[in-house]
Amino acid sequence: MQIFAGLGNPGAKYALHRHNIGFMAVDAIHDRHGFGPWVNSFGGLVSAGRMGAEKLLLLKPQTFMNESGRSIGEAMRFYKSTPEDVTVLYDELDLAPFKVKVKRGGGAAGHNGIRSTIQHIGPEFRRVRLGIGHPGHKDRVTGHVLGNFAKAETDDLVELLHAVAIEAERLVGGDDARFMSDVALRQQR
């Protein structure tokens, strides 16, 4: 069982925050690929389905960002998955808005959801970093991350989420480079 965990904060008041782009991406994958209803489990909302021949669990931890790893770890242990079976989708300050980078392993780079995930499952999971851009000064980071996407960004956000959802099969198949390339090509159309 592969696990795709989108990071975010639960509740309507956080729904459009930049920090919730991981939830948005998992929702887009869910809708695009016809997964079943969301149910409460593992301290999060989960939906199981298939993508090609692979079983896939979509997970949105409801523990708030700083405790995301607890929910991911519970799901991973239940399914006897390994960190290599886990993909975490989340916001990345150090990437230009709406750019995507995929990597395996590494540190938390100041991201509390990633720090929590490392604490609970170790560092060897795949990370899908979704760019939200940096506001320019560290004093403005919290407001930027916990602020809504601007109306002017809506089209770019929808385009990114659509591209990630369509190309998610590349991630399931382990072709990270092709996923990044195909998402970028779709964004140029």
C-alpha cells in the first residue's frame, strides 16, 4: 500500500491558506481518480483506491501541521508500509510559486510538518514540494504561509493542482523525474 499524505491544517478557516496546498493536491488526486468517500482513521481523513495496478491510500492528517507525522506513522504501521512507500505533498517556501520538486530523504528545512513526519517515520520518504514562494523577509513568513492565496493566483493554483492530479500516476509508478517534467509541461499550455 502506497500512502500519499497531503499536509495542512484542518478546518474551513485554513482551507485556502498556502500552508494547505498539500491538502489541496491530495483532494485534486482524489477527485481526478475517483477515490471513495473520505473517512476518519489514523487521526486523519483517508480514502483508499487504486491507481493503475497499485493500491493507494490518500491521507489528510487532522492533527494540525505540527503533528502530521503521528497520523502518517499510524497509517504506515497499519498497512505494514515502509517510509519508501510514503509520499508527502506540502508547501515549500524556497520554491517559486506553483513550481514542483520531488526528492527522497533529507531534513525538515524548517517545515514543522516535515519535522514531525521525520520524527515518526524517519527521513527516507518521498517529498513532493509545492512552491508557494518566499515573501522576501523572514518576518513576513508566518503571515505569508498562513495567508490565503491571492485572487490573482487562483488560475495558477488550479492549473498546478490539475497537473499534479493528472500526473500522479507517474509518482505511483516511481518515475519522479517524468512527474516533474510532465507537470511543468502541463503548466505551460
